[in-house]
Amino acid sequence: MRKELMKVTELHTIMRLPTGIFYKPGVKANVLFFDNKPASKNPWTKEIWIYDFRTNIHFTPKKNPMKFTDLKDFIKCYNPTNRDKREETYSETNPEGRWRKFDYEEIVARDKTSLDIFWLKDKSLADLDNLPDPDILANDIIDDLEAGLESFREIAGIIGE
């Protein structure tokens, strides 16, 4: 399905959304930006720009909701008035840059053409002295467990049919 999407559309941008901005626990979501194109024998997607708005960012629907101002950096990087003038913020000298470009070939070579691409290091895992608050850790664990249980329930429902 991912290969077909990149073939029949120009998938040009993915924004990895932070976990916890939706009310459903454990939901990790991406926003896909693409333009429909006419049928072609060659894929329309040539490169995909990815903005990692998930790693080391924590929002919650009630205590720390996402605001429009939180998206200013993404909008600047996205450059809606001239997408051809985009510039990566990630580099070897700036490994914390959240904006990075990947070629079509790099994407289709990934296992199952996975679009879940990340390069930033999760600081909470690397720096034990800088762990998130216990309530954030506990909620993340609960979210992951509930998402796993829901997946198993879906699988059990399919098997039981």
C-alpha cells in the first residue's frame, strides 16, 4: 500500500506527530502530505521530507496540549510558498535537526517500505539523569500496554471469525 501511494501520488512530506496528543491511548500518528497525479509507469514520489515532531516532545490533551505556535518551526521548514527551496536542519554537525530528506530509493529499500523513520535519539533513554516525570513515564507505559491489548483483541476477533 505504501509503495502504491508513492507511485500514484507525489508523497512529499511526513510529519511525525507526538504521542499523547489524541485521547486514544498509545496512538502514534503521522500526517502525510501528498499531491494526486495522473497515472504513470514511474513513481511520482522522488523524495520525502520528514519532520520529527515526536522524539523528545511531550504533549497531553489536558495538562500540556499542543498549540498552533508549537507548529511554527514545521511550517517554516515545510516552506509552503516554495517547496523547492527546502533545506534540511539535520546534518552530521547538527544531529538534533528535526527536518530531513530521504530519497525514494531509501524508502522502498526499508522493511515493508516502512514510513516510520526516525533519527533523533530519545534523550530520556540516553540520559538517566534527565528522565521525564514519573507520571509521563507511567502514562506512556499505560498507553503502550493499552494499544498492545487493543491490537491483540483485534487479532483475536479476526481469528475467531
